[in-house]
Amino acid sequence: MSAPNSPPPTEATAGVAEDNRVTLRKLLVVTAVMFGFGFALVPFYEKICEVTGINRIVKRDDHRPANTQVDASRSVTVEFDANLRSNLPWTFRPLESSVKVHPGELATVIYEVTNTSDRPVTGQAIPSYGPMLAGQFFRKVECFCFDKQQMAPGERRQMPIAFVVDPGLPTEVNTITLSFTFFEVEGRASAEPATPARGGRS
């Protein structure tokens, strides 16, 4: 029931009310469109990341490249070789001479090195590949060649190399030879001759 003194609605008041309803409807439409556009951006953004490679991240907790896909339709034989420069008083060998892997499959091989001298020696391993082309498709996830290796007198150490052969390796390449050569380099043992040598790591 209207108040006794309320003025009757005028044409101007009715027009303002209609304008408000139109504006409200427009705002609701814009809000719904923006909400839907936000959802549509998710797959669009994922596609952009896939194309540009932004989402290709190496997960270091499990040492497995996130974008690796195993090609079980073929196998590649990886042969292992070990060499020492003549002035390095070590023995150095792989515990396996070769392994057969599928491209994209994570594999681990152990090398063993022993310092046969009575002094601390630091070495650095340099890898090479045969054929040379294979180096472009050989992904070392973990390798003793990443760092200098300091060996105490008489120390023996087993060192892993974890690797993946990239599925992009040309199909005509069925065998890869991975060769490491250890060179003697300066290390903390050479820089601190007065410090007694401690026992080596196992």
C-alpha cells in the first residue's frame, strides 16, 4: 500500500528505472562472457606452452626428463669405453661393456676408478661419442664428468652415469660408443699440499 503522501511515478522516473535494468543486463552479460573467456584461456595457454616448450622441465628429484617418450619400437646398443692420460696414476673401467636401451628410456651404468698412487690426485673426465652425430642425441642426466673427481691415495670409487638416448636419434644409428678420458687437473689436494690426506669416499 502506497504512503498517502508518495508522489505518483513520473515518466522520468520510469525511464531511469528502465535504464538501470538495461545496464544491469549488460553487466551480467559482460560478466558471463569474461568468466567463459577465462576458462577458455586455460587450454589456449597450455597449447602455447606446448608449442614454445615452456612446460618442458627436467624434474631433478627423479632425474627423468618430463618430455621424454619411450620409443619401444627400436633398440640402440650403447657401448662404453674408458681411457686415461698417461700421467694419471689411476685405473678406470665401466662395470658393463654395453647396454641395450629403447630411445627415451632412462638407463644407468657404473664406472669404477681407483687411485693407485700414494698421493691425492684430482681428475676430470671428458666424454666423446661415436659416431660424432650421436652426441647431439645423448642426454646425460647424471654424470661423474660434470665435476672434478678428487681421489685419496689408494681410494676406489664407483661412479654412475644416468642417460637417455633421445628418440630423435636417426633410425640408421643402431650403436653409440660413449668414451670417457680422464685427465689430471689441479684440485684442492694440489692447492693444499700441507694438509694431511683424509680417507676417500666410498
